[in-house]
Amino acid sequence: MKPAIPKELFDLDGITWLLHCAEGPTPAAVADSARRYMDLEVRPWNRLIGRDVVDILNDARKQAAKLVSGPFLTASCDDITLSQSTSSGLTLVAQAYPFKPGDEVLAPMGEFPSNVWPWKALSNRGVSFREVPLWDGHQAGRHALDSTPPTADARPEERIAAAISSATRIVTVSWVRFQDGLMLDLNLLGRLCADRGVDLVVDGIQGAGTHAPDLSGVAAFAAGGHKGLLAMSGQGFLWTSPGFRQRLSPMGSWLSVEEGGNFNRAMTDHERGWLATGQRMEQGGYNILGSLVLKGALAVLNETGVCKIESHVSGLQTELLAGLRGAAAISGPFSTSRGRAELERLEGLVKAGRTGPIVCLHHHERGPAFLESLAEKLRARSIFVSTREGYLRIAFHGWHDSTDVGAVVNALS
């Protein structure tokens, strides 16, 4: 398989980088534009407020809206809030939502901390946070290594819906889970939540950039820029549906009001209304450099098309598992009955469209040391992966090809 995104756009320097689930590489030309922009920090008298500030922010919003648009929902740049990260986007929603004492937030067990602490911080307002397991044998926290891995026949959306109580106001989930790689069906979960009068909030960072989200039943979708979006840490975006956004309290920024940045109007004129757009939730003091990198990286993704990247990633995952299965028939860490069973589990998840961009190999009672030994075999060949809570994570993106797959198979054989 040839790359969906040209490899020459990146300065990979002989590295096989399968770690965008932690940090993605920024296209070289986008990084060059950021270096040029820094000249304006050295000589600010050359900056034009329209070209070098307003246009950059608006372009970042437009590219983000295009990225999350799909056949069931066309996002507008008005739906985009420029935020610092996934955490900050989720925190904006948590703090702005009209909770009352006794309300509840429901989440799957084993969420990444960025989708836990914004909700737990609401306890002083009388809002509780509750977790639900997504499959039989699912465990997290101190018992994470004892958890059974997800399989293709798991029905996580129905388990979440069944756990919704009369106190539940928000269901918050990771679209793609960081440790086991399971991808939730946002369309199905959104409908189940809507049927119960509950808002669905999504941590989208592990799927954004490689997969197309269906936001037709989603209230809010947050993503940081430094992973699959191929931008930089410190700049991301929050998408909110118009109806949901109007229920959120404004953040109180001077730029979240009508004509907030119009210096031709007296700035001490406070007779202004709150904006109805995503800027309503922005907090001022924009990260222009981060927004420049974000809009450039998103333009690369949008030029290829996220749906094309998604299909490409799925094909690479299928090729990887077939290669490991072939090697396992001879020797290597997957030649045991447990190893072959793990490959079969993953093949089922890929066929069911449940893996997102990350193939996550479970340790199956062999412990973290076993996974780290595999990661070390890969690093010895300049192939970079990661381990999390009992899983070895191999993350494919649009620039990967069959050569990368072959390198992994050879290293693990």
C-alpha cells in the first residue's frame, strides 16, 4: 500500500514513527511557516492585524470545521472554539454547562485523565461522576492490568445507555480509547443518549485526523492538535452544536462579545451581547502561532481527505495482522496459543471497524515487561511505539505504507 499522504511532506529521517497516538509529526512546510511567523514577533511593526491575526484564526476555524464535517452533518466555522487542548475544551464545557446539585456525569471506565478531572472538579457544585465498564471483565485503575481486552462482539454503547440514570445530564466518552484502542460508534451512542434526554460530550483526540466522526448526535467534540491532527501542543479546538452551545454560560472574555476586537469602537462601551458562535467560549489572548500550525496541518489532512486516510489506515492494520499471523506460524512472540488468540481478537476488531488508528496488543497475563521487550525490539530498528496499561500501541496514519508494516512484522518475528 502506498501512502495516502506523501511521505516527503515529513522530515522522518529514517524513523518509522508509529506513535502519533502520543505525538504526531508536523509537516515540514507547516513548521517552516511557523518559523517565518516568528519574524513578526521580532519585528511586530511588520504585522498586519487582518492578514497575520484575524485571517489565521478564521482559517484555523474553517479547516477544523471541514475536518469534522461528514455526510450527516456539515460543521460551520461558527461551531468551532479555538481551545488550548482536549483538556481545556472539556473543561470549558464542564464549567459552562448548567448543572444543578444532584446532577451526574456518566463515563466509561478507564477514560484518559483529561476526560475525568474536568468532571470530578464539579463535586463542589454537587455534581457526581460515575463510571461504567464497557465489556465483561473490563477493569481500570489499580486493576487495569487484570482487565480482559475488548472484542468485536462487545456492545459498549448499549452498556453506557443502560447505565444512564434519572440524574445523568452528560455522557462523556473517548471516541477512541487511549489504551485499548476501542472506537465507539458515535452515531449509535448519540441516538441512545438523545432518546434519554442526555447530552453526549466526546474526547476526540485519538481519532481526529485519521477518522471521520459522525457528530449528528453529539453535543460537543474536543481535540488537541498534537496527535493525529499533526499540529503542535498547546492548540486544539472544540466543536459544539448550536443548540447545546446556547445553553452554555459564556466564558466572560472580552473577545467573546459582539465586536470585541473592533478597536474603532470605544472599548469601554460595555453595551454588547454575547456572541452565539464558538467564539462565545474562547478566552482571549489567542495563540496565533499555534493556530497557524493548526490550520496548516489540518489543510494537509483535508487535502487528502479524512475518509481516504481512514480507509488507508484500516488496510494497513489488516496487512499488519496478516503479516504477524504468517510469522506466528513459524516463530516469534505470537506463535503461542495466546499470541495467535490475540491476533484473532484484533482481526475481529478491525473487520468490525472498532480499532480507530491504533492496534493495541494485549499482554494476556504476560505483564508490562513482555510488552516493553517488544517495544525495545522495535526501537532497536528505529521503529517507535508505546505501551499503556497492558497494551502495546501501534498507530498508523496516512503517510505510512507497506514498508512500515513490513518493518514491524520483521522486528516482531
